[in-house]
Amino acid sequence: LAPPPQPEPAWREAMDWLTERSLRAYRDVVRENPDFVPYFRQVTPETALGKLALGSRPARRKPTGGVESLRAIPWIFAWTQMRLMLPSWLGSDVALGAALETGRLPVLQEMIRRWPFFRTYIDMLEMVLAKSDLRIASYYEKTLVSDETLKKLGEDLRARLQSCIDHVLTIKEQQHLLEAEPVFAHSLRVRNPYTDPLHYLQAELLRRDRESEDQGKVPETVERALKVTMAGISAGMRNTG
């Protein structure tokens, strides 16, 4: 029952080093890349959230605003629905990769063993990465994104997701994600066969929704089915945002 040991100065220094690089990498994509917002709106169900009345408040603080106008829950929700899980790992891929490249692996592994804060951070990151699915994210892009420039951004993001997975496996000395969490890993394996078809249905429904909107009216059956897929995926993933 004794409190955990105070973090070593070297650990705090390493955490500050990671934080600085992670923040910069995150902002470079989300705020500085002009293709990011168009990609986000096309590849996720974000544009459909407002009209489906899934929450007690509007999805956006300003209907015409950019990413900064989104509330936190819709922001996470949209990326979770198409399994890229981007807000939860973007930036960590660069920070952890830079740490490994500069010989900081022993420090990171010591921090995992002896600093509960850092261990929890890595464990939570691993859990989110385990919920991601490159195949499903790629299918959403194939179905909903036509611009080749935006597709290149998507390819880059998926490559970065894979690199983040590789970094976590290296740091934790594991062959696969959730190696030390067999119960949660089994839970995901059981749920995925039920949620995977909903993702493919949702991507097609989003395509029909947008085509119908361009023609002036979205069928009620499409909107209702979209809402069902969103609720089903949220239940299967066990989180909304």
C-alpha cells in the first residue's frame, strides 16, 4: 500500500522530451496540413453526426468551423467509427520513434517498470492501437475519398499507425498487442466479427447518404440505418468518445 516512488529527474526529462515532439507532430498534421480537414470530413462520419441527434449537444460549437470547433466527443467518435483512432496515437508515433532512434529504449523500459504514470500511458496507448484496424480504415477511404492528394495523406496516416504499433511492441518486448492482457484480447476477438460488418455497411451508407444529399433529399431509411451502425459500432468498441 506504499505510494509509488517519485519519478526520477531523468524520467521527467524524458517525458518532457517526448511531449514536445508529440505535440509538434500532432499539430503539424491537424493544424498545419491543409489536406487534413477535407480528409477528415470525407473519410469519417463526422458530417452526419449533427443530423442524427446522437447527443444532447450539437456536434460542433460553430456549424461552419474547422476541427477546433468540434466538441471532444464527436472528434474522438468520428475516428473511432472508422477504426483509425487517430487522436489517441497521433504524435506518439513520432515521439516514441525518435526516442528509439536516439538510444532511449533502456530509459523507456525503466519508466514502464518503475513509473505507474508512464506504464499506464503505454498500456492505454496499446489498448487503443489494438482497437484500430488498418484494413477497415483503408476501406472507408476507398469508398468515400476520391481525391488522390487526400488518399496520399490517408496512406501516410496508416503507415504512421503501423509504426506506432511497432514502437509499442519494441518498448514492451512483445510479439503482438495485448500479449500481457489475454482477457481483453479475447474480448476484442469475440466482438470484431460482429462490428466488422457494421463498418462495411456504414461506409456504403455514408456514400449513399452523400449522394442523396447532393440530389436534394436523403431517404429516411438511410439515415436510420446509419444511426444503427453508429450505435452498434460504439457498443462493439465499448466507447463513443
